[in-house]
Amino acid sequence: MMEGSMDWTEDSSLATRILEDIGKELELGQEAYLAKLVHVSELVYCLTRSFYNRYDPLPPNPQETMLFAVGIGLEQVLLRPHKKPASGELDGIHWSADWLDYNEGLTELKTTRLSAKKGPDELPQTWIKQILAYLKATGHREISLAILFLMGNYGPPFPTLRVYKGKANDVEIQANWNWLQARKEIYLEHIEKREPPQQFQWNEDWECQNCRYLIVCQAKESIRLIKEKKEVST
């Protein structure tokens, strides 16, 4: 059998166009999302980023685009036959959770680049805060968390899907809700002033990785430190 060969040339311009088209598809649901103020996800994650996403958005970078696309694609394929709407508003906070009807229980679906070796106690705190908010809003005390580990355990086979059952008590659920309410007040104050929350103050450290607003925050932080230094010296 004769072996063939092909000449390959990377087409970065086509890759860019594909990413742009994916980005446009992801933007389709943004109008309805932004019409409601505020969302659990806005409060759980970086407040500075949430503000920019709402009032001064930049296009998502390639890493964000692909991760969002994978998550949404998985949700549509896996949940479409089973998904029931689960959304609402409580104390001025809007929420929208994934829902599977296998056992009529509350279920949340996540995708991550974390290793599948990570156990439930090593999950991002933002996930836990989001889940506790859904438990508060729905009155549930148990939830199933389905996680697609995109990289498996960084060795084949991958990706890997794992599901964990979680329980929470009233004390931790209410404490988390109080935390969200405090974040909501801060966030709304900045929205009223049309002034973004101070950079690097309202986020987990890992959230800055691949964030489209990182350069903006770094520039503003440099200006802030220069002004602070001048004030001290005068």
C-alpha cells in the first residue's frame, strides 16, 4: 500500500473566525441575562469582572470562549432530554440552576480543567458558594454535582465524568446567603455610581488567570499605587 503525505500550513485567520463565530453564539443569551439584576454568578465570582461584563464588556479571549463553549455544549447534549427549568429570585438575587429529572433532585453540572484526582473537599469555593445559594433559593438541603473533568487525571482515559452527592445544613446555607447579601449591597453601590469595584479586592486569585480584563485591572492598580505613594510623600 502506497503511503501518502500531505503538506500542512497553520491557518490562524480561520481559527480566529471560528472563535469569533463561537463567541457570537455565546452572546445570544446575554441580553436576557443582563436584564435581571443581580445574579448569583455575578456575586459569587469577581465583582470587578461582573461589573465590566455588564457595563463595559470586552470580547472573550480564546481560552474563555472555548471553555464556555464546551460547558454549554455538554449541557445541551447531556441535559436537553432531562432538563427542567429551575430559576427564580429571592431577596433581590436571581438564580438559575441545572436540573435533572432522574430523581427530581437538584443537580448542578460543571466542567473543569482540574485533575479528576481532586476530591469534593478540593473543589473551588466559588462552586460551593453557588451551590449553597441554590439550596437556599430552592429549600433543598441536598444536591448532586456532576463534574466533567476535561483532562481526566492528566493521563488517559480522559475526559472523565464524576458525580458527587452533597448535603448542607441550615447554618452554613444561611451564612453563605448573608455573605451574598453583603456582596450584593457592595455591587449595587458601585453600579449606582457607575464605578467598578476596586481591582484585586473581590476575587479569588485564580480568577485572574486568562481573564479578559486583567490588563485593565493591572493598569488601574498601577495608577492607584502611584497616587497612593504621592499622597504619602506629600
